[in-house]
Amino acid sequence: MPDSHSTASHSTQVIVFIGPGGVGKTTLSSAFAVKESRIHRDKKYKLITIDPSKRLRDVFSMGFDEKEKQISENLTVSLNQRDELFKSFLESSLIEGGLLDDFYKSRILKSLLDDLAISQEFTTFYEIYTSVKSQKYDHIIIDTPPLQNTADFMTSVDKLESLFSSAILSLFLAGAKDNNFFYRMIHASRQISFRLLRKLTGEDFVEELEVFFKVTELLRLRILDIVKESKTILAKSSSFYLVCNHTELSLRAMSLSLWALKKNEKIRLKKAYINKYDPEAFDVVNKALSQVKQEIEISLINKTNKNLRDLKNLEELLK
């Protein structure tokens, strides 16, 4: 189970870049990571992208098979590999629970694995959790997936917690060690049913069912622990940077997101980056920009034709 004490005791700061797709979020989070890591050379930085476009691979000239790259002595960049992260989570959890061998022997569970609809949000929170727990980094910068509403990133952690805390799900997966007397009765009834099924259908099928219940309950509790811990990390030690384009539609969408985000007192909004700034934009665009200025500190990012694979050019984006 997650070690809450070790995670909370380290002062790792999580910096989250959020915004819709196509606004330059990956480029700007990369520029931020390069700039900050060069200013603070005594601090360790990790940049993680969850962006399925793999833009990070282009920015840092990563090879096709590279999943992580050391950019400098104090900056590491990583591509969030959803399938591999979930496999890592799965195996570490089952080894801890002594169920890994049983899992791989179970035809039911193996057939479900490929279709398991674990969310990209969960693997994001899992990577945040493992990166913070490692205590290798002072700052972790997250380039989140494209979102229609930037508030979705934070509400997703609440939804996951609600899903895996479900009383119905807990009841269905009730285990022998549950403290609740009613849940233990459900577990005992299920064991009686298994004994009857064993007589009717054979040993192998029932053993697989028993493994299925043990594995799914262990994973449910593990997922719930990680989601709760990630929620604590984000609440205590995170800052949010919003990104949008210098267009009326993008700026108005940001205003709506700011309204939603500000309702959550645990979210610390630091700044909004307005990408591809055009000083000759129409009045209606400037009006929308003025509205955003009233709500959050902004930084205007000019259009550029420079090669952003050059880290010096990338860093200068934010000057």
C-alpha cells in the first residue's frame, strides 16, 4: 500500500499545465522546464507529458523507442506510456499481495486485461504518485492531456475516488478481512456458493472465480489509495498554469475554465500563458483578453518561426 508518510514528507512541487489541444501546451511546458532547470541548477526536474500527440518527442528529439531522456544533469523528460504504467502498477500491486502467479494463471483475468478500461487520468495520477514517492525530484511538471474544459483534470481525481469508493462495488468484492460484519457475511455467502459451484462445474473454474475476486478487490483498494494520495499531493504542493491561444474562442473558454477552477479553493492558479500573441488582433479578441487579465496573471507568448528543437530558442519563448 502507498506509504503516505514518505510521500508527504518530501517537498516535491507539482506544476500542472492544463488547456485544450492545439494551444502549444506541450511546447510551453517544455520551455518552462528547460528555463527553470537552467535557473535552478541545484534542483532536480522531471517533465512528464500525457499528451497522446507525442509532441514532447519532437521537442526534445527523442528516438522512436525512447520513453525517457536525460536532457541535462538536472532535467529528465518522460512520455507517459499508459499501457506500460498500468502493467507496472498491476504487477507491483499483485506481487505485494502475493497474487501475481495466480493472476497469470487465470484465463478470466488474462482475457480481461487487454480490454481493461483503466483511464488515462489514473495512469497520470499513478505517475505523479510514483515520481513524488521516489524523492528524486524537486519539481515535477505535468503536461496534461488535451481537455475541453481545463477543470476536468481536477474533477477526474474526484470521480475516480468516488468510483472506487462505491459501496456497491465494495459489497460485490467483499473480502474476508473487511471490518464491516455485513460485508463479511457477503464474503462467507460467496464462499458457500463457490463450494456448490465446485461440485457442479469443476475445480478449475471456481478457483479462477476465487482468484478473480481476490485480485479485483486488491486492485480496487490499491487504486483507491493511489488516487487519494495523488489528491493529497495536488492539494498540498501543486501549482496550475493555464494555456490558450490568442483567439476569441480560446480566451472565452479560458474565462469559463477559470470560473470553474476558482470554485476549488485547493487549486493554486499561478499564471495563464496566451500563446501566439498577435498585437494586431481584432477588438473582440482584445476584449476577451482584457477579461482574462482581470482574473489571473498572464504572460503573452509571441509567434515565432525559430527552431524550437534548439533548447536556447525554446527557453527564450518565456522571456
